[in-house]
Amino acid sequence: MDMRRLDKDTCVMRAASLLSLFSCLTVASRVEPGKRLIKTEFEVLELNDDEVQDLIVRNAPFMDISYGPELQKSDSLPKAKLPTKLREHRASTIRTLIDDIDKELMKKHSNKLASSRSKATTGREPTEWLFRMIRHLTKNSPMRVTTQRIIHKGRPQFSISCRIESPDKNMSLDKMDRVILSAPINGGASVVAQLEVLRLVASTAVQITRPIEFLFFSAEKAGLLGSQSVIRHYQKKNISAAVLHTDIDSHTASGAEAAIGLIRDNTDRRMNRLLQILIGSYSTLPVRNIKCGYACSDYYSWHVAGYPVAGLSSGTMTKRRSHTLAKTVNFDYVKEFVNIALSYALHMTDPEVNYN
């Protein structure tokens, strides 16, 4: 074909496609055997496994970009829709479900997860327990539920997706536009909170306008590997989503007032405004604006890829990504995050309001 006959826009589009393909093909080839490509806030490094493990032990923030092209914003990604108002009838449904929050069940899940981790030789065993528990919690749901393992190349631990859709098969549902709640698998309190929200949503036959998807990401501390892999796939499929990511400690710092931490850096302003309203409406705790920093948790992967994301964390950032389990869990505190995440999932899918 004569390139002189192509218009300018066509040339630009083809050049962009070739650049993207080149990026995909060269990620693996540009890394020496036995090395991994690690991106810190200030530089890109080639490190061996021991050096990467040292970063993990030091709790240093980084992204491991060895297994695919770097995430970047896509102009072709459809804009996620947010509700124009919060309807009182929906709020009544949410408050009824909040009354059904089971702190004893959360404690049981926390103990089981802690026990599974203490006996595990790899990250796969506790993840298998989590997968089985999700299937158990949703097996009698009146909703349509799809649960699947998401396998990651070179990693024993997989991520998990549980997608919930309306029980009304005649209801118009855009499967390419989703409401997502995500959490790191290694985050004890975050996993417990997300399991309880999932159980409550799955227990009711409430109508929803789009799928509610619960994502549990593996390998967060290993450079956000799980979230990068999943999000890369979603971009390829052109799936739009509005995301709430929860990564919490199960207690507050000694002497500190209990609060809901709303992450303000590398998050979406519209989503943050919505979360402020939800916290004020459904939590007894005050909101505290916090900064989490570069590659702090998996919400950062959503942000880099251009998805509107809000992040919830503890109100006091005592230690980056400090994940705790049964012995220190304050379930009254964790319940507050369940309240907020549940209200987010159901207000974002209310069929009686407009979205923009």
C-alpha cells in the first residue's frame, strides 16, 4: 500500500499500534536472564530475585514490570459512570443489609485465614482456601455468580474474581461496564471485610444495572504483579470500571482516634467526592485524608491505567501496607469499612438513578 495515500489520522493510529506492539515484544527481551525489571519512583532497575526480596523485606514501594508492557492510560477506554444522586429507597436496602453484618463470621474467617497462612509453604494454599470460601458463601445466591481463578505466569499464587450479576435475565446489563471492589490477598483485614460485603450482596436479590465484581489480587508486595496482570487484560478487552480499593489495618495506632482513611494521592476526584458522601452517610467514624505514596497498594495500578479509583485505608498510616490478622483485629473497626464498601456497591448499581 502506498503510504502517501494514507491520511494523517490513519498514519498516527498505525504508528501508535506498532509502538504498543513493540512495547509488548521488548519487555521480556530487554531484561537479562535471571533478572527482573523493577520500577521504583525514580528509576528502572534490573534486579535478581534476592535483590527483589530485599526490597520486599524493607517494605520498599515498587512495580515489577517484567511480565508485560507497562500500564498506561488508554484513550479508547470508555468512561466509567457514577450516579447523579443517591436514592433513599436504595439507602433503606443498604441499611437493612448493614444490620445483617456478622462480626462473629468475620472473626471466624480471620482465624481460618491466619491458620491457613501459618501452615502454608507457598502463597497458593491460603488463596485456595479463599477461593473455596467465596464459592461457599455464594453457592445459594439468588444472583448470578461467576467465580474464577486468574493464573499469573511464573507465580504460584493466583488472583480471584467473583462477578455478581442481576437475577433478572431480562434486565439490560452492560457486562463491559463494571463496579469493582478490590483488595490484596495478603491483606488480612481487607480480605475479611471484602468477604463480608460479597456475602451480603450475594444474599439478596436486589436489582443491579451492571456487574459487581470482587477482585482479590495476589503478589501485591512483590510489585503489584496480580493487579497489573488483571488490569492489562481488562484494558485489552476494553472493559470500563469504577473501582473502590480497600487496603486496611485491622486496628488504629496506639492513642490515635479511629478514622476512615481516604487516600487522596493517585486517586480520582469524582470518586473521592462520592466516597466522602458514603462515609458521612454510612460510617460512624470521621474521614481523614491521607497520602499513601508511589505504588503503595494495588489501587496505584488502577490509577496508572487510567481507571477512576478511590482507596480506603486506615486513618493513620503507621507503616506502609501493614497487614494484620486475627490476634489484633478490631472487628468493630473493620465493620465500618464493610458499611462503606457495601453502600458503594449498591448505590453504584441502582437501576432507578441516572449515571454520568
